[in-house]
Amino acid sequence: MGSAELDGIRTPLRLGVDSFFFADKRWVSHTTTFFTVTTSARIGSAVCAHGSINPAASFADVQPAKSRLPSSASAPLTLLRPAVRGQTVRYNRKLREGRGFTFAELKEAGINRKEARGVGIVVDHRRRNLSEEGKALNVERLKAYKAKLVVFPRKASKPKKGDSTGDDLEADTTRVTLSLPKPYVHEPPRKITNEEQSFKAYKALRIARANARYEGIRKLRAAKKEEEEANKKK
């Protein structure tokens, strides 16, 4: 395998590769520039929807954008995520942050799913609630976050719907989100009652499983029996 010199750089030649491959300058047709955008639009785009600085913005646009935000907005807003259980029996005793809140949790908390990301709440359209306890825990988490949330208006003279006003704008704020709750509440030791001691957990589970399994068949038998009795009376 030989080599060739291209613009003063020694590059290897591979079999079956055309020489223009190394000097291809067609990248210009795949590049887009935004020289026609106004300065105010660039500075406005440097602020994300939830009030933090856009990491993709240039340094020249970030400096004037920071002057529009309160002093507490220098750090990025920590997104709020749901509290979910770990997978498998080994880890489900622990709580961790999930990917996002479900539509049912947002609806019960009174938060629009389209506006949720704008205030730092992550939404996951694929997640489903499998227990009432887990759903209630995340609904309370959303309500507590909503009660403490302070939304600074872009124009103090013209606040929009949902923006904070009055003394809320002067209160001390933080960019840190709510911490995860405790995985379970410890109960103090107590004596076992006679009812708990006589309860047969395995037997109760087997009976409940059998009732759920044969519910449809029993309904069909009952309906058939009622029909036969009605035919006898005729």
C-alpha cells in the first residue's frame, strides 16, 4: 500500500478509494448559517423555557441573557422526576428517580402536560401506573413542587397566566428540586393480635387467585342455570 501527499499532508492510499475522497469540500452545501437573525432574538433564545441558560447558546448571547434572569438562575434548574421502585424483588424496596411523570399523575395534580416541561417537570408518555400507592406518591410530589414553584415573568410589567407576582418574586429561591421521600415508614414494635396470628396468608392468596381465575366460568354457569329454570316455569 502506497501513500500520497495532499496539501502538504502525507495520507495513505487505499485500494478502491478515489483520490478526491480526501479533498472533498462539499460540506458547504450541508452547512446552515443564521446571519440574518436579530440580536434580540439571539439573546432571547439563550434562555430556555424553564428559565435556565441554553447550553447551546454562544458566549456573546449568554452574557446579556444572564442580566434578564434573577441571581438564583445562574445554575440550571434541576428537573423534577417521579419516585419509582427498582426492578425485581431484590431492588423494589428502594426508591429512585424515574424517567418522567405519567399523564394520569399530571391530570390528577392539575398540571397541563404541554406546560409541564416548561416549568421543569419531565413527562414520560410510555410509563403506566401499576399501583394506587405509587400514583398517590407522585401526585403529592407534583402538588408540593407546584406549591413551591416560582415562575419569573419575562416582562415584569406584563405577567402572563401562570407567572408569579407580588412577594413571591422577592422570596428566596433555589434551583434544587425536591428530594426523594423515604421508601417506607418505620413502625414501632408492637404485639401481634390474635386476629393476625390466626390469619392464613397462603390460603387467602390461593382462594383469591382461584376466584379471579374462575369468575367468568361461574358467571356463565349461573346465567345458564337461571335460563333453564325460566324455561321450566314456562
